[in-house]
Amino acid sequence: MIQPVAEGVRRWTLQSVLERDRLFVGAGLVGVSTIAWVYSVSGAGTMSGDMQLPRTALWAPLDVWLVFVMWAVMMVAMMVPSASPVVIAYAALRRRQDVSARAWLAVGAFLTGYLLVWTAFSGLATLAQWGLQRAALLTPTGASATPWLAGVLMLAAGAFQWTPLKTACLRHCRSPFAFFLTSWRDGVDGALRMGMEHGAVCVGCCWALMLLMFVAGVMNVYWLAGLALFVLVEKVAPGGEWLGRWAGVGLIGWGLMLISRAP
């Protein structure tokens, strides 16, 4: 009689811990995302803040750094909300193994690894922005200076929505438990590597959509919010995979329209 009661108490205690942890991790992710959004809206997202894009193609080292920081913060703002279910699931699995403080270090390492990959992507996006602006294909606000570029970017993003790579990466993001089962690594170092692996798959899923920031401008907060919402819905909403595909059809049509109207 005592053993079943003790087992029931243990399960109840573990469930209570996991529920509390879920709220704690969720609140932390909301906080990180909120800080990034506040920065993006008050600085990079509008022309009213201190953050200003370089006005000429001759970027100084400080310009490169500021644009890189802008991209890195934007990626946090856009991608942390859609990655939250995966981070929370990882935290729950980790805490089932270990309820000590080391588990929190592992969760932080997982998120850090994920964001490191997107930070690397931000570096590539910064180089792409510099190259496009140097070629006079972008305005000083980071928007396409020609309908040809906007149309090509939309065509590429729309077509990518139907590729096997997109499908595989999106399914991983929507249902990561197969990844946890096959790629689980213990320890903080293992958590960092798992976060980086998940981040690489996430970049594989969303890189083409991120390049659409060059269509309306990397300082356009409404475009930023719209893309972030689309990524979130595509990853977590029922039927998100097919929603993304049909949105790809719309992007292809929009891109063809822009190209057809180009002088």
C-alpha cells in the first residue's frame, strides 16, 4: 500500500515540477523575444531610433558592426517565438532526467546554440546587404531598389516552399521528438551541439523567407512582424505545412507580377 502511494506522490511531484518549469522557460523566452522586439521597433524597426543604416555603399567598420547587430537582434525577435515549443519540449525532457540546476544550464546552452547559428546567418545577411547596396540594388533603408530584385527574391522564396529540403526541415521544426530520440546528447556541451543542430535545420527551413526582408526594407517593422507571424504559424499551427506551400504559390505570383511590371 505504501509503495503505490509513494509512487503516486513522486509522479505528482515530478508533474508539478515540469509544469512549473514549462511556465518558467516560457516566461524566459517571452522576455528574450520582447527585449529583441523592443530594440527592433525602437531602433532598427523605425527611423526614429539611434540605429541608422549606412547611407552609402562605403561602409565603415562601425557600419558593418551596427548592421550585423541589427540583423542578429531581428533574428532573435523573429525566431525565438517559433522555436519556443522546441525549447520547452527540450527543457521538459532534460528535467525528467535531472532536476538539479545543471538542467537549467543545459536548457540555456540549447537556446544559445540555436541562436549562435542564427547569429552566423546574420553575418551572411550583413555581407549580402553590403554587396547589394554596393551594387545599387538596395535603397539606404535596405529595400529593393528595383522590381527585378524584389520579384526574383519572391520567386525564389515561393519556389523554395515546395522543395524537399523545406519539407524535411519544416517537419523537423514542427515535430522535433524524432530529433531528440536520435540525436540526444548529455551534458551542457551536448545541449549546445543539439541547439546548433536544431538551429541549422531551422535556418534551412527559413533562410529564403528571411531574405524577403530585402523586398520592403530591413527597417520596415511591419514587414518584419508579418514574416515573424508567418514563420510562427507555419511551424506551430495545424496545417502549417500546407499553409506554407500555398503561401509559396502566392509569393511566386507576386514575384511574377513585379517582374512583369519592371521597366
